[in-house]
Amino acid sequence: MEHVNITFSICPLSKIPSPSFLCSISNLPIILRKPEGKIFNWYLYLHKNIGPVVRISPSFVLFSSKNAVMQILINDNLPKSDSIAGIRSDPNFPTLFSATEKPFHQKRRKLLSSAFSIKYISTLEPLMRSCTDVLLQKVLSLTNTSNNSNNDIQYNINGLPVLNIYELVQACTLDIIGETAFGGSFNIVEKDSWIDEFISKIIKERRELNAQGKKRKDILQILIDSKEDSDDPLTEFEIQDQIMEFVIAGSDTGSLTINMALIMLLNNPEKLETLVSELDSLNLPQSSNNSSTFIPSHDSIKNLKYLNAVIYEILRLFPASIGGILRQTTKDTVIDGYLIPKDTSVSASIWSVHKSKEIWGPDADDFVPERWLNPENLPIKGCFYGFGAGSRYCIGVNFAWMEMRLLLASLLLNFKFEMVKNQELDLVHFITPALKSKKFLVGVKTRH
């Protein structure tokens, strides 16, 4: 009788804690949770109940310790996972955000870097202010309505007109990215339109202007010039895809941050009062007839301590990468004491780091802007990832800060808001976080 020797190979990942045996043999636990957009809550639950290292599929591991996250994103600077290709319009055409190959990402980032320098971003302020003013005028027009008027506007128990500020802020951030990056506002605040035909239209119009010798320095022009001047030009599809990526990334993060700031401030009136008092210290001129709105200059607000503290705290509690930052090992690597084989997907669970009581203290789950007022006492290094980290650090960080400061300050300087009670304000996360209901209803009146 012939003997057959069978050798079993034990996967190194089998040593990692997991919520169930199914996670070690199937992606089903992830697949079942993704459609509801709440998988980030599951990740946070797993880290709290199982530990800082959790295996959730045959080749996918979550890490939430400060050292592991730093290793993944900064020290080892691991590339993005191949699964990121799933968000591309065409899997064969990467963009700045969806690039997995480091050389491609470096080349594309270098191409676009001039459009995100502090010097250039400062020239965009008039365009941001123009879009912000459209938003303020839209809100102002609603405050001039009366409960006795024959209109479709709802009013709260105090007789204030109710509006969906979430929708208006999101529209404004879309208009800002359209105006500053591509040379034309989407006019969503005014027209309630979308961008299906806008991208191809602006490319066509820009080429016509270029033919007349009228060039504008912005992201769109950089992409078009690359197609015309580079040895490795971008195709028309790549230009459109890169534009769409900036539309999403450039609007969603700012919109969510402003809306969550308003939600948290209205739920914490003493903190709202502190911020409004700081803004009032600017001593802006006041209108006596409610016909004007006021937008502070960015220079006048960029160093306001409490305003910046509020935004930092919102980015800590509600980061754009709330579902984690996905990377992929390029060789067998030891992370947090575990051997992680090559080609394993690893997630830096930054939300768990942001909400760690060991790092931030017993009030880590709470909205406490005051923690940011003394930066020297903060555990910032390796603990805050509001804009990512390492070579994939957000290229638009300066743009985002200007936009968030201008919008939040302008809204609070001009209006008083009252939150409508008993509304659903749950977050979901697909490509970026968002309110599930797409609504944040507030009563509004002018301050002056």
C-alpha cells in the first residue's frame, strides 16, 4: 500500500483574533454589511470588543493601535490596496486618489501640486467668497418669508422658516470646487442642477478660450496642458475622471465638516456661544435692514483659536476616512507583533485612534473643542489623521481649511439656527461619509 504525505500550511493570519470562523474563510461578513453604509461602526465595535488587531476576512486585517497606524501610513508608507480600483470609472485608469502604484501617484501629485500651493490657494478667496455669498443670500431670502405667506415653506414652533442646511451647504461646496478648480460654478445653490453635462462642457469651452490665447491657471488647465504638452498625455477620459474625483473629494469633506459642526454646536449651546463671541470680536460692520450679508476675510479668521479648535474637533470625531485607510503589504511584514503576508489588505483604523480614550482621555467620544486650545498638550503625532498621512496626505488641505473657515464663520456671523427636534442624523459611509437622510433641518433667522 502506497503512503501519501499531506503537508498542511498554516496561514500566519490564523493567529489573529477574529469575530468568527466565517471571517477566516469568506468575505461574506463584509459583503453583508457594506450595502447599509454602516461598516465603520462594526469596525469600531470590533476594536473595542476584540482588540487593536482584528482579522475580518481571509486576507483583510484591521489595525487600530497608534504604532500600527503610523507604520502602515507613514513609516512603511504602504501603497493603496488593489481593491481601490473598484471606485474608478474604469479600473484601468487610476486617478490621484485611486492610484495604487507609487510612481504613478508621485507623478500625478507633482503634476497637480502647483494648483494646491498656499500662494495659489490664496488667489481663490474671491471665488470662494462669491459662492459663499450666493449661499448666504439664499438663506437670507428664506428668513424674509412670513408664516402667514402663501408658500411651501415649513415653520418651526417659534415661527422661524425651516430649511435643509445640509443640502444648501453641500451645493455650495460643489459650486466652490466648480468655480475655483474648473472655471465655472455648477450653480447648484441657485438652480438645483447637477453636473452630468458640465464636465464635458467646461473642457470644450476651455479649449476654445485657450485657442484665443486666454489661459486660466487652475486644475482643469493643468490637466489640459498635460494632455497637450506631456510625453505621456492624459486621455480625454482621464481628464474627465480626475475632474470627477476632485468634485467628490473637494465638496464632500467640506460639506460634512460644516454640517457636523453645526449639529454639534447646536447640541452644545455653550460652545456655540463661545465661537460666536470669538467671531463677533472681529467687529465687522452690521446691517440695519437685513439686506446685506457679511463674509470675513480669510486673513481675519485663519488664526481664531476657537474656530480652528471646533474644526479640528469635528475632523477628529467625523474624519473623511471614517471607515479606515486601506493599504496593501508589498512583502511579508510584522505589524503589531503579527506576521502579515505579502498582498494582505490592511486597514489603518483612524476612527478608532481618534476615539481612543487611552490617547484622548475619558471624554474621547465627546465634542470638546477646548482640547485643541493648547496644542502642546495634545497627542497629535500619530494620533490625528483628519487629512490622512504620509505620501498620501491630502493635497487639498489648504483649500479645505480656507473653505471650512469661511463657510462656518459666515453662516454663524449672519444667522441664528434652531435645530428641528426628532430628526434622523445618522451617518453612512460609502466613498465618503454623509448623513443618511441627506437632511439637516434648522429654523433660521438673521442675527442683525
